[in-house]
Amino acid sequence: MIAEQLANKRIAITGSTGFVGTALVERLLRSAPDCTLVLLIRPSKRHDPTERARREIFKNNAFDRLKAELKDPALHPPSPNGTVETFDEMIARRVVAIAGDVSTDGLGLNDADQAVFASCDTIIHSAAAVSFDSPLDSAVEINLMGPVRIAQAC
């Protein structure tokens, strides 16, 4: 029932590089095969969001089951031209990583990424400061103001 409700939907996810977010991304890719994901990922000095997603999310062994299922012809038969979609091809087709930060006004999105984010049907906010010794101002920016900024960006 959930897969049918999410069919052909664009789902934005914050916090996808974290433990819960990575598990969520894997589950959606495996269980709702007709949805596409927009991952809001904080840019780093060394890597753009797409590279961060590749390194920090899709290299995770949480995706081993999905990778194995993609290789199983009983679960994923070849296309009419006889080709089988690889994991990397499926990620390229179904996932878009955009640079953003829930602790920044406007989520730090440029105009193009703002349009991508606003085009989503559903937003799942899983970004959070979870350390008990985080500075209070940082925790407030992410945990309290983050959802407000997400709502404003929509």
C-alpha cells in the first residue's frame, strides 16, 4: 500500500547522510521503486552533494540487499532490450542530491535547487543534532529552526 501511495512521487529527505536517513533512503529505493528522491545534503569544502551522497550514503553496506536484489532476474527482469539496470544506474535515475543546510535561512539553496526542492510532493525531515553535548545554539538552529526553514522553503 505504501509503495502505491509513493508511486511517481518526488520525496525530499534531509539528514540522509545520518544513520536514520541512510536507512530511510535504502528502504524507499528498495520498497517504493517508482519514487524519486531529492537529498538535501550540506556541502563540504572537498565534495559536492552528489559526491558526498556517493561516499557517505551509497557506499554503506545498508545497500547490500538492494544491490543483490537488482542482480536477481526474478525480482528485476531485464528490460525489453535485454539490459539489466545496475545499482549506479538506478541511483543516477532516481536520486538527485542538492546542496543545502537546514541551519541556514532559505536552506542555503540556490534558485535552481530551490525549484527542485519545491517540486517535491513529500518532505521527510530527519536532519538533527543528536549529540547530548552539542552547543545549545547549534542544536536550536538545526532541531527547532530547521523545520521552520523547511516549511518556509516550501
